[in-house]
Amino acid sequence: MNELRGPQHPWTLPSVVLSVLVLVVVVPEPWGPLTVALAGAVAALVLGPAAVTVRAAVVCFIPWVFLILLHGVFGEAPRTSVVGLPLSKAGLATAQAQGARLYAVLVWSLLAIARLDPSRFLDAAATSGRGVSGSLALVATLQAIPRLGERASRITAAQRARGLRVRGSLLARLKALAPLALPLVLGAIIEADDRTATLELRGASSGRPRTALQQVDNPTWERAVRWGALALALGALGWRALR
């Protein structure tokens, strides 16, 4: 695994993401959400992987266009001409703010997930002495997402080899959902049951402190970043409540 730049403790970026989820809602628009979104894009470019910025933009493109059409076309006057279309100025500002919020949440979340090392995350939980049950649940959820995608691809290929039609009219696609969804759901339930039994055998629910395989350093500046992110989120909430 290549050494990543920036924060090395696995709790630092998730803490920042939680703060971002609060900030994008309470900071004043349009410049507040836009600043948080630009900060996420810069963080991904500096810390890596830089592809996160493009991936988040691609996901946000269609919702952003929909927001422009919704708020720009049906928004209140005054209006301005954009590519020959009379669009609401207030509606465009609202669309920009909502699009920036969506992009900020996506880019920061994708950055944290891309840099997450499950083993270090669990080692950090064990090092802290606070138990690993919550960390195990989070890591298992994040790891289940790509496995579900791979399993869905295998099930689709197997069902198509047996003659199932997954393309065509809307009715044909709806008919194909049950043969595809049922094995996927049953497989996910069986895997979750197997994982639960394995963790029980290893004493995950014993409540006793666990020894980390590798001690995770927790430098002062990263602790300051996490507490600073929490303080910033609480400060923003307090400012919004007092407005």
C-alpha cells in the first residue's frame, strides 16, 4: 500500500466529514456551501486520490442541471438570460447552493472512503480502548458495498446465461427484477449471518478491551484537527440558532 499524504490517523477524515455534513446545511448560501465544496476538491487534489474530484462532479452533474431547470425556470423574478433562456436570478443562486451542498458531501465522503484502511481503522479503535463493535459495523458496511456490486454482476451474468432478458421494454426489465434481486438479497443475508457468527466466535461482543495488531500513532495536530472540526460544527450550529 502506498503511503498517503496528509492525515494518517483513520479517524481524522471521517471526523471532518461529519463536520462538513453540518456546515453545508447551516452556513449561509451561496458562498458558504461553495467554499466547503471547493475545500473538498482542493483536499482531494492535494491529499489524493485526485480522481475523487471528477467522480463527485460526474455524479452531481445531472442533479445540478435538474436544480437549475427547477429553480431557474419556476423561480421568482427578476430574471436573467442564460443561453437564451429567461431564468430566475434567485433560482440560479438556490440551484448553485444546493448543487454545492451535494458536491461537498460527495467529495468529502468519497475522499474519506478512498483513504480508509479498514485494518488501521480497527487498530485505532482497539488502541483507543473504547471497543471495536461500532468500528466493525462501519467497516463491514463500507466493505459490503463493492461486494454487493460484484455479486450483482455475477448474478446478472448467470441469469442471462440461463436465458433471462434484462433489457428491452420497461415491463421486461420489471419482470427481471425478482430473479436478480432475490439471490442478491439472500446472499447478503447469508453473508451477514456468517460474519456475525465469525465475530461472535472471536469474542467481538465480549466487551473486553482488545489488543491492536499495530499501534496507530495519534499525533497532536491530528487530534487538534478532529476537535477543531467538532468545534467548528458546534459553533456553526450555535450561530445559526442565534440568528
